Amino acid sequence: MDKRWYDTHEETLETLEIFKTLDRESRKRLSNDIIDIANQIKSIHREEDEPVLSIGLERVLGLYQSSNSRRWYDKQRDLNTAIKTISTLPREDFLNIMEGLCVSLQD
């Protein structure tokens, strides 16, 4: 299977594996929280003097390919929306969210 740009990030892989073990309601609540966090970060970036203009071709292609629903989380509507939402953030923000989730969910 082709790797998405974030598949090389260990905490992202661990977080998605943890998500897989959660019940539907817990996944839904966490997905909504992720979307809220992403929207707050986007709001902060809009207020910056020089906002980030592009997320990069590799990430745009990944968002397009997610419509093929090849991954288990592509078929989970709430989680799919959350992943797509944070995938449009700057890479560092995406990775920070995944690292935070990984640490929080392992406790």
C-alpha cells in the first residue's frame, strides 16, 4: 500500500492504531475535538502577518486520494473528516496534534 506523507511519523501511526480500538462514540467525540482544535489553529494562522499559503502538492494529492477510501479510517466519517481537517494544517501543527493525542491516549 502506498504511504501517505504522515505514514512515516510514528506517533501518527500509534494514534491511528489507538483510534482503531476505541468504540464508535469515543472516536466520534475525539474526532470532534480534533476538528475544534484544527479550527482554532487555522484561526490563529489567519491572524498571522504572513499566513501559510500552501500545504504542498504531496498533501493535496493525499487529500484527493483519501476519496478512494482505502484506509479503515477513511470509512469512519467523523474520523475521516478530522484527519482531512488537520491534514490541511501546516505539517508541524499536524504532527504536534498527533503527538499530543498519542501521549494523551496512551495514559
